Amino acid sequence: MTDGALHAQGKDLLDAQGNRVVLTGFGLGGWLLPEGYMIGSPGGKDSPRGMRAAIEAKIGVEKSNAFFAAYQAAYVTQADIQAIAKWGFNSVRLPLNANSLMPLEGQPPSAPYVYDEAAFKPVDDLVSWCKQAGLYVILDLHAAPGAQNAHNIADSDGTARLWSEAAVYGPRTRELWLKLSARYRSEPLVIGYDLLNEPMLPGAEVGTSSKSNGAWATHDNRPLRELYVSLTKALRSAGDHKLVFAEAGFWAMNFKDLLPAWDDNLVYSFHFYPPPTKTDFFTGTDTAPSFDPLFAADVPLWMGETGEWRQDWLKQRSAWLEDNAHAVAFLKTANRGHAIGWSWWTTKKLKLETQPWTVKMPPRYEALLKHWDKATAAETEAALKDFTTALATSKTKFNADLVSVLGGKP
């Protein structure tokens, strides 16, 4: 039983008619949770809260709000979603920021919590656009209450408080998922919930340079499993039977303590850059543990993020594109003959050509990033306006060669 259009059966995802479905699509990274490497880092800040603070200090709250509204309106549009469907892909992963949906300021110590209904509007829009385009949606809690890791991608303050203050932020995370469930449970194309993006348990970033030193084995993912089980139970108790996507610890690569599966509508999710092209990737390396226990389990696998994120990794574009084509072909049978679905990160970035659309660097915006401290408020405002104009898909460079090697038809 499931509320979504897909459900898990063995190593596969099936639709209501019993047909196997392999998820192929894109993460909408940078949209509702800006990351510095994708768009530049205003004021040297690369987290959403840091960027907003830096911009507010330059041009004030009102104009900063206007900039972020224009940014969101341009970054992902209904036409972009229609393009993804037209190319032949079937899904999008939507990163969410709890600090937007459940503002940091003014939160009571316990439920009922305070939500910003306006922050749900882009999510509502995305769900509506995907409904019209026929795309599946996976809601991804990219930045959890308190932060599930200490990095900019979790919009943290430098501490992963979801773990260090679990009694405060665990309940907030559960209630946020219940809020999202209540809002989107009746939407079948919202097929499930990526419960936490790249959770990093305390100690996970110490001693991970070598597999031989036992670092992978010493990671303690038990608190992560406990939270996943708690969140799943809460959703099921609320009558929500959509897929739950459980990401591994340590940048979504270490599944220690996360087996066996605790639910019959569960998908295990991992991330890796660049995409794997051969079985050696799964046998264990200095930077990734063995996937043998996962392959032995009768559970679907999904690579929730993959791709290339740094242009300087690309020595020769033709060879890079060929590797990506090999990866897509390899993943079709990588799980002991069963497919591993994937979500490419991401759709749009500044300057880089490793995703469908490349945003061209506006000269005034480039100058602003280089001389942030010296720029006047008027110069800052003008440069940010240039940037939001450049974000429009019609102004970007379309990388049709990448879409093609991923199996799309641009």
C-alpha cells in the first residue's frame, strides 16, 4: 500500500500497474537552498544564511528580499520542468531548507511550531508543474532543523545540532515531515521523502582517509538509524505510505548500521561524484565502503546525487561525456542485475558546463564578487539585478551534449 505513484518491491520500484520504473532525472540544487560554488559566494559566504546576511548588510532587508524573490523566480521555472520531461527523464529531487519553511527565529520549545506559509509556495508550484509534466517528485530535506551536518549545504551555523541537540531538533524534524506529508500526501506524483541529505554523525569526518585504518567500521550511524525509524513510524502512523529514501551517513556513502531495512516501502540512497562506470566502485575503496551488504538486501537503491561539480576535473570534454554515458549504461543493471536509479546534480550553475544550463557570468556581478567589501550599495544592487537576469534559462548556454549522453533527447 502506498500513497505515491510508485512502491518498492524487492530491488525494484513498480507503478500501480506493476511496471518497473527506473528513476532518472535531476536535483534542483541551488534553487530553494543557494550554494556558493553554484552561484558565487557574496561576501565570501557560501551558505544560504551567510549569503542573505551579507546581502542584507549591503542593501538592506527589503532589497535583499526582492533579490531572493527574483532569484527564485528565475532559477527554476515551469518551462524548465517541461524541458526535463520533454527530454525523456521522469523525476526531480527538490532540496528543501528547514530554515525557510520553519524559520529560525521565534520557534517555541515544542510543537506546535511556527511555519512560513509563503516559503511553501515554490514547493506547491513545483508539485503543480511536475503534475502537468508527468514527472515524479522526491522531496529532499537538504537542510534539516538544527542541521544534519556542519556544512553550508545544511545551512548550518557550523555545528550539526540535529545530533548535538537531538532533544530539540529531532522533534522539529519529525513535525516538519508531518507538515510536508499533510500537504502533499494526496499528490501521487510526490512519490516519497528523502529524509535527510548527507547526514554526518559526530566523529564521521575523523580518520576517513583510508579504508585500512578501520574508519568506516568505527563510524556510528545508530543515531541516524534511530531517527530514520522514528520518522518513518511517524509518517506511517499519520497514514502516509509513500516511499522513504534513507541516505547513508558520511556524505551519503556509509551504510553501516542502516541494515536491515525497517520498512517495506524503503529505498536506500547514496551519493557519489563522479558517477560510477564499473563494478569496482562498489567493492570498497579508500573513499567508499563496500556495497556488498546492500546488494545482498532485497531493497531498491537510488543514487540521489551524482555528476561533476568542478570544471577543472574535466581534462577533455569528449572523454568526460563518454564516461557519463558509460555510467548511465552501467547503472541499468548494477544492483545484481537490477537498475539503480539516479538524480543528476543539478540543472543550472554559474560558469560550469556540467549540467544542462550554464549561467553566463555578468561582468558587473563578477566584479562584485571580486571586490565585495569595496562595492557600494548601488553597485551591489545593480550587479545582483544583472545576475538574476542572467539566471533566466533563455539567457543561459544549453549543454545539449550532456543531456544526450544521459539518455535524453534534447
